[in-house]
Amino acid sequence: MSSDYAKQLGAKLRAIRTQQGLSLHGVEEKSQGRWKAVVVGSYERGDRAVTVQRLAELADFYGVPVQELLPGTTPGGAAEPPPKLVLDLERLSQVPPDKAGPLQRYAATIQSQRGDYNGKVLSIRQDDLRTLAVIYDQSPSVLTEQLIGWGVLDADARRAVQHEDG
């Protein structure tokens, strides 16, 4: 693996981790020691090669498709990709079903299609947000604010919606 590729892969890993609000030690705690902070840090710096198997396991832990972690999957490479929309499924389960029912059903469908049942977070695409906005009869930006208010989306999601609108 070239060192440039390893560094780009590491930058993607770091971006996903920080989008989820996790420190390296937070990853170790959340994974109950399965992912050591020193190992994840060495992957992120590009100091240590990650096997395909470990990369797939790490993607599953973060609740993202493996291709989201691979370099060269965003145009321009060095350009900062728009923030990912990551639903906090644990918080979503605490929102009353009369409010969050459509979102809960939509998230369950995505999980089923991906075979992703980690139950903690779920990354969604801009298209998913637009579809949900239609279901909720709101604009994507208004729905984003509502989901942030519920604690289901991180406030960084505003930048993703602004990126889309702008």
C-alpha cells in the first residue's frame, strides 16, 4: 500500500470517527476494547496497513458502507466532502412513535437492505433526507432542524443541507 493511499484512507477513517463525536479512546470504550485507540490511531495516521477484513469490521463498527472509507470515492480527493448524515438510532428509539414512526420505518428498511443491524447509528444519503422531507411534508432544512432537535442528527448535518442548498 502506498503511503499516500494509507494517509488518504486514514483521513477518511478519522473523518468518520470525528463525525460520530468519538475520540480514539472513545472508540476503544464504545467497542469494549475490541478496537484499541493506538491501533485505530495508527490506521488514521497511515502508519499501519489495515487489512480488508479489519476495514470491513471497522466500517461496520462505525455503521458506514466500506466504500465510504476508501480514498478516491469523492471527486477531487483533497476537497472536503460534505458532512455525512448519521442518524443516532439509540436516540431515535426514544422519540415518540407518533413523531418518529415514518423515520423509524425508513431507517429499518435501509438497515434491512444493507444487512446493517448494529443498532447504534445509520448513515443516510442526501437523497434519503429529501425522501424523508417529502414524507414529513417539510423542506430538507426544516426536517434537518427537527431531527437535530430530537437529538437524532448531529448539528453538523446543517452543513450538509446548506452544501446541498447552496
